[in-house]
Amino acid sequence: MIKLELPVYWSITKKQQTLIGMNWYQRANRFQINEVKKAYHELIRVKLLSNKEKIKGSYQVRYKYFFIKK
């Protein structure tokens, strides 16, 4: 089984973190959105290349969210 742990929160600045979701996507400017897309793409690429297992046939995606409680 290939398991990827990806961040749900993104650090906009050193002091500000935001939840990456549809509400953020609607409000964010295109430069922030592009930066997050590039970083996620690179993060997934590195994690998949470092994994020895190959994806064969059908696969199943499971999500488990961990939210920051303030």
C-alpha cells in the first residue's frame, strides 16, 4: 500500500497558516494558488519516486484529515 501524508495547512508567512480548501481557493490570488500547486506537485512527485511500490491496476484513495485546534 502506498501511503502519502500531505499537508492540509499551508504557511503563507512565518506567522500565518491557512487551511487549503475551496474557501481559500476562492479568495486567494493567482500567485498564491500557483505557488501551492507547484509545491504540492513537487511534494507528491518526491514521495511517489521514493516509494518502491508501483501502482498496478485499480487503486483506492482514502483521506484522513487532522485539523489544528486553536
